[in-house]
Amino acid sequence: MNELNQDKIEILSVELLDQQRDLVIQLKELAGSLKLEFGWHYLLDITWIISQLGKASGNRVIDAGSGIGIMQWYLAGQGAEVISIDRINRADLPIRFRSKYLIEGLRPEDLNPPISRLNPSRLALSSEGKLSHLPVKIARFGKRLIEFTVYYSRFLSEKKNGEIPRGKVIIYNQDLANLVDIESDSMDAVVAVSALEHNSLDNLEAVLAEIMRVLKPGAPLIATLVTAGNEDQWHEPSRGWCLSEESLKRIFQISGDTSSNYSRYDKLFSKLVDCAELRDNLAGFYFKSGENGMPWGEWSPQYQPVGVCKVKKT
């Protein structure tokens, strides 16, 4: 893991995608294998976080606000023990993830056995007692049974051949402001991919206090958020805060004289808008809704990603 010994704030430059081309290709291939898509700037976010984090093997890392996103799977593949934290319940994690990685729940309720997804009781009749939905439910059950058989047999084959990654993912369905099951001073790093800005500003301070509690002294929080320049703005479609340099330094308790590249906001934003790699590869879900960071798939960035490194004092 990189020796991060000082705090940092940095608007992310799309030039990083070319500078880290091998990593970008690896992330795209991983996303494809897991049937996942990137948020419109997440490829840039994840690349930056990994470039700051360095070697992950053998380290205990929290992926904060992880959902089922790519970061946790990448880090597990690199040999890290990843505690995957999100308030969204992922107890019924799909088989395609379980077949490729060693996964467990931090508590029994955090992850159901994979066979629970095949529970025949889910074939129950509708509330009206009619049979109209039964063929559909039988088809879904059959599909899940096939998926379970194929993916789990692949898992056993890869395990036998020693191809399962050495790391693992530990599912923890919990609010980031209340990490009651994680000991203080126990984590080698915390990463967060464009997740923290979806908290209220008051709650964000509580989240950060809890994150700093569980980090080992000298260990980093490496997070991406978003910014729209020198004023804080609430972006309704993505339901997140765009934060100014001043606010980031205050919230993350970073020294006021810590340098940043906010003075290059306009130039970096222009390059972001012109970035064909991000523009031409928007995830399919953007085209299905107007309630997201790129409504109805129209390429029109209103903000840009910013990275923050906060090192816990020794």
C-alpha cells in the first residue's frame, strides 16, 4: 500500500485514464465479467483511488457505501480483505458474485446462504389466490436454479484449481455513521467511490468521525466526491452535494494551507466535457430515467469528481 503521509484534495483529471491505461482496461473487463456498469465518472474515480491506495494484498480495507460496485471486487481480487459497507440490504447477493469471490457476512443477517434464493415458497400464489402469476414465478425459479448450478459448479472448479482470489469480501449492511461491529484502530484503509456526498452535511461529519475511529493511526481515507466549483450546491438528479474546496477542508478537517487544483476548475471541466471515453460509454441505466446524474442519457456534466485523502494522525 502506498505510504500516504499527508492530506490531499484534487479535482480529478481525465488524463489519468490514459496514464493508467492498463488498470482502466482491467476494470472494464472486470465490470463486464460481473455484468456491472460504471456511473458516468466512476471509472475515473476508481482509477484515482486505486492509484492512491497502491498495493492492497494482505490489508483490511473498508469500501464505504459500496453497494455491489466494482471497487470491492477489484480489491478482493488483489488479495485484500474488504469490508463492504452499505445501508442497502445485500443479504441476497446474486450468485454471480459468490461464484467468483470468497464472501461472508460480518453478522449472520448480513448474508443469506445462496440456496435461500431458490426457496420454493417464493412460488406462492398472488394475494387474490389466482394462478395467473405462477408460470412467471416458475420460470424465474428455474432460471435461478440454472444460474446457481452453473455459477456454483464454476466456483468449485476454480477453487479446486486454486483460481479463487486470496482476498475476500465481508458484507456489512449498516449505516456508515454507526459502525458498531468494527473495532477502533483496526483498518488499513477506507475507500469510498462517490458515496459520501449523498449524506446530509451534518450526517457526513458523523460518518467521517466514525471512519476515522476505525482506521489505524497513519492509515488513509481515500474518497471521491463531486464539486461544482467554489460554492456548495445540492444536485437533485443525483441527490448529492457538490462541495467547494473550503467545505471539503472544513468537513474533512484538512489544513487550510493544503494545496489543491481548484484554481484549474474550468480547464479540468472543459477536458471532462470533451472526454470521449466517458461520454461514449454511458451505462444503460442512464437512458431509462431522468432522476440521475446524467438524465435520460444526455451527456451534460454539471459537476466533476474530486478526490480527498485524509490520513489519521498517529
